[in-house]
Amino acid sequence: MKIIEKIKIKNFGRFKELSLEFDKTLNLLIGDNESGKSTILSAIDMVLSGSRSKVENYGIDHLFNTDIIKGGSIN
């Protein structure tokens, strides 16, 4: 069975930059509303599915960090 050990998210959703390491047995995402739990799961889903239509359905305003959309730069 394949295991996700670590993810890095940059300029996606509400995150400018995020790095998470996962345990091999059990992982829980716990946080307040709008803290980014679903964003993490969406990022994993998009990468694993490789679906262009899924990316297009999300829309640019949900894919990138809002500061980037408002004219910031991607480094």
C-alpha cells in the first residue's frame, strides 16, 4: 500500500506555504472552521486524481492564495 509521508503546499487556497509530515498509521486534521482542513484534502485529491476537469471546476479563485490573485508574485 502506498503511503503519503509528506506534503508541501505553496500558494494554494488559504496557504502561502505549508509543509506537513504524516504518520504511517493514523492522521487527523483538526481545526476551527476556515482553518484549511478541506484545502489540504483538496490539494491531495487534485494531485492524486490528476484530473484537468477537477482543476477547472475549482476555479482560479479557489486554487491560489488570494494574495497571489490580487497581484502578488509567486516565488
